[in-house]
Amino acid sequence: MLVLCTFAPWLLLAFLGQQVSLSSAVRNKKWGAGERGSSSAPSGRGKFPIVADKMQCTWAAKDVGDAVRLTVKCENPEARVTGGVTDLECQYNGKPQLCPAYGSNRQRFWKQVTRAFKRHQGKVCKDERALVKASVCKSAPRDAHFKLDVRSSVASAQSRGNPEPPPTLPPSPRSTSRAAGPAGPTACPGRVDSKRKAEEHCSRSWASLCTFFFSMLQSDEC
């Protein structure tokens, strides 16, 4: 009985210590899991216009290994009728983890990425030299910024519809008569024949008079 009373407090202390250790381990495990989850990029996304091309664009971020990929998609519904580029799609790759501001405030970082796309305008999905930079990461290494993957750029275009040809008008009576009637010196065969006879039977000085004479003898009327 004395032995039981002596060891009871120690057993109680040992039991309480074990419970405290288990609780601490559970908390550390949850904290570690939460920390690992926060290290992955949240699905950042945004939208912006390309004013000159009348396009509305969206972008979405996704983790790809140790990098982040931005997929950009643009559309111009009007071009499906009027002709021109209707759809544009491409991808940008970067390692924003190299920028400290990326880990401290993701929401602000992604807003600045959208602003960077707005500044690019005509260079979106076209110029690989134009890096998409968040303002809070200006001093970060080059690899931290997003660069266009030229091989991923795809554009779809719609040809402009062919206009209907103007209706063909019937020829006017005047033009028809001109086209149907003979032209030039062959309009009157009898006159040509009189001239030929005058050249055969009359000298050159009497040719005109002979031609007139022979034409009077012809039965053709011109």
C-alpha cells in the first residue's frame, strides 16, 4: 500500500507528460502540412483587353514542377464575321519563387501580373523578349519573370466573306446596234467593188470619177 502511494504521483506525471507530447506532435504535424500547402502557388487568374485587336483575354496560373505556367487565351467574336484573328492562345513560364514578394503577398503579385499584360498589348503571345513582370519583383532575377514560350503560340483567323458581284445589266440598244453592224470600209460591198473596177479600167487621175460612175451602175444600196 505504501509503495502504491509513493509511485502514484509519478505515474500521474508520466501520463500527463505523454498526453502533452502527443498534443504537441499533432499540432506540429498540422502546422507542417499547412506550411507545405502554402508553398504551392494558388491558382492566380485575371483578364485584360488588347484594345487594338478588339480582343478580350484571360490568363490562369498553374504549378509545373519548380516553375509556374501562365496560359493566356484571347478572343475576338467580331472577327468571326468581319474577318481577321478570332482566337489567340499561348503560354508564359517563370519562377516567381525567386522573388521574395511572391511568397509574402500572392494576391498583390497576381494583380500586378494582370497590369503587366495590359501594358504589353500588341506584344502578348507575339514577343518573347517582352517579359511579364510584377512591379514588386523588378529587382528579382530574370528567371523570376514570365517569358513567352513561342512554340505555344497559336492563332486562328477567319477570312473576310466575299462580297456579292454587282448585277449584270443588259446592253443598251445603242451599244447592241454598234456591235452588230459592220464597221470600216467593208460596210458596203458594192462600193468596194466599184472602187476595184475603177482601178482596173481607169487611170489614177480618173479613179474617183470612175468609182462614182460604177457605183451608180451597182444595184446595191448602202
